[in-house]
Amino acid sequence: MRVLLTGHQGYLGTVMAPILAAAGHEVTGLDSGLFAQCVLGQLDTPDVAGLTTDVRDVTVDQLAGFDAVVHMAALSNDPLGALAPEITYDINHHASTRLARLSKEAGVGRFVYASTCSVYGAQSGDDLVDEDAPLKPVTPYAISKVRVEGDLADLADEHFVPVSMRNATAFGFSPRLRADIVLNNLVGRAILTNEVTVLSDGTPWRPLAHAEDIAGAVVAALGAPADVVRARAYNVGTEQNNRTVAEIAKAVIEAVPGSTLNITGEAGSDPRSYRVDFSRARKELGFEAGWTIPAGAEQLATEYKARGLTQDSFDNSFTRLAVLNARQAAGELDESMHVIR
């Protein structure tokens, strides 16, 4: 297929573009460039050809000729969502729905949307939640994803096939690193300080998925029969990566010898706790995630050491909120977080 990948210069997009190309797709990127310079070491592969465009400003003409859109671009940070919820909804909800509507108008046949397992929010009981579980988002980021999923279902017809990929919390190395997601963050702190500190009580459950597995699920969704995936949601991950925060932290300690674990509990109990069932993607897409949390922690530790991760870059170059604040302070972004060119 001719595939337009939004957010191709982001944490996941940088990993996904070459995997889509290796699967035989002709990939074009679309990115505003917000995080294009946030690279640890050097890029392993050059960026695919792309459009430098904010997703809010895409035109129908730019979408013409593509067979599929893989929509990854978003403000992916819960603290940012709490700080600027109106911008989060503008980009993550309204612009995403507009992109889907314009894609349909342009004749794009398939629209693969990056949703999140965070839509499940606070779940009661010990049962694994599947795609039919009640959605209980607790942050603007997750709420926006729920809204877009509903909008996509309304747009679906025999010619337009939207698919929502409810990704578990991502982990794993990408040259365009994110240090503000749980495993990436804990490994970095272990490398830089020899200590892993967990502010919660460590009991909340989290489902995790490696960046490469998230890309593999997109490849599967692009190739699946339209009648199977139309307006369908899929959890992306594996049950073996349903782990408590304390268990995730212990995997980090094992990957970084000499580091110590400190669970303070000072932040109290986190309401976001859920374990996820991933069987639908296995049955309907033939997708099986391969990366484990210990293997991902080891990969991250190896890459951080080899590429010279520093405390300054960890805090300021690879934490989304810090990058956006710095770029606004430098006059590079306007109040709506459009890049000033």
C-alpha cells in the first residue's frame, strides 16, 4: 500500500516507518517536527520522505493517492493533558477526527488509529479487560482517544475501514527517545543515579508493549481483511507484560546491576490499574507480541550506555513536557503549540 504515517518523527513513528517499509509498503511521513531534533546518538535509519505539516492543518489534497493512513501523531503525555486540556482535545480529538473525515473524502481506504489501553482507566476486580469492557478514561489524553474511536465508527462504511489499535504503554529503545514512560524512565534513572524510585505504592497494574511490537500490530492491521477489522478495536500487547509497577521496577534492577529499588508510596495509590486481554488481536489479526519487559529493560540499558545518555538530555530532551515548555519559551511555538516557521 501507499501509506501516510503521521508522527513519523516521533518516538513510535521513528521505529514504525522502517518496519512498514520492510513489510513492503511505500511510506510517506507527516510530522510538524516538534520532536524531530530529540535524538539520542544518531538515527539508525534516515527519515522517510515526509510532509512538514501540523496534523491540524492537513488538506484533502495532501491525502489524495494514499491507500492507508496510519495515524500516530498526538500529544502523548498525561501531565501535558492536565496542564493544557483544550490543546490536547484540539490535537488528539478534533484534528484526528478531521483527518479521518478528510481521508475518507480523499478516497483513502484504510485508517489505522493509535488509541491506547488507557481508555480502560480504573477497572474493578481481577479479571482481564477485553475490548468489550466498559471504558473508564481518567485523563484528557485517554478521553480524547475514546472520543475519536467513536467518531471513527460513525465514519466507517464499505469503502472506508477505520481500525483502532489500543496500544499498551510503550517501552523500548527509539533514537527519538521518550523518557517519560514507565520502563524507559526507570531504566534511565537506574543508569544515571543507580536508584529506581517508585512514588506510588507499586501495586497498580500496567500493560506494556514494545515499540517494535506496536509497529508489527499496525502491519497486521493493514493486511487484515476489511470485513474483519472495519470499525474494530484491538488491544495491542501480550498478557505476560501485564505487570505491577513494582514488578516492572524489579526487572529494571536486574537489567542494571548495582542499582537499588526504593518504593516510597508517597504519591498514594494510582487509580489507573488494569490488566488486559490481548486475545482478539491474536485470533483476528494473527498478531503475537514478542518482546518481554526484562528483554526491553536490557535493550534500553545497553543503548543508553552506548549512546551516552546524560542527566540533562534525559530530563530536558526526552521528556515531552520539558521540550514543549522550552520551545515555547524560545518563541518557537505559539500558544496553540503550532511550530512557528
